[in-house]
Amino acid sequence: MSLKTKRIGSAIAREISAILNEEARDELLKNVSITDVTVDDDLTFAKVYFMTRLSDTKNMEKELNEASGFVRKHLAHRLNLRSTPELKFVYDKSLDYSEKIDKIIDEIHEEENHG
């Protein structure tokens, strides 16, 4: 990934966060944090990683992808790009993964202290 696509990805993440908080009428979409955006080198496609405190992450992913046209339209107005990439929202599992690792480490320490 080039520096240019990283910069564009970061701008897209910032703008999508603002769009979801300011423009979205669906309160559900306001419960989302954009964690990262990866953009193809030709800028036709962007993968938007998000996290949410809500437990139904599959439904949230579906809602976001259904709203991607709305988000993309607003993104086109906010960013000065030749063409606005197609957006694909993906739940960011990294926090879940790190929490699982922390839990395993805690269990190991507990066994060592009581074993």
C-alpha cells in the first residue's frame, strides 16, 4: 500500500465517521467507530473496518453495507477525489481477539497462583 492510498484511507475513515455521526438518520449507525480503511491502489474499492459496542455485529455489518451508497454519496461531496471508491464495511475483530488473549493470559496466571 502506497503512502498516497494510506493518506486517502485515513481521510476516508475520518469523513465516514463524521458522516455517520452528522448525516445518518438511523441511530443504530451512530454506534459505530471506524477503526481503519484500506484502499486499493486504483482507488476503486475501500474496505472500511468498524467496531461497535452493540452485540449484534452481523446485523450492524449488514446495516452499514446497506447504507454504503448513502455514505459514498456524502463522501464524494466531502473529498476531492476523481472517483469515490466502492465501500465494503467489515467488522474489526481485533479487539475481540485481544480480549480473548487477555482472558487466556489471566487464566494462566490464576492457575499458576493457585496451582
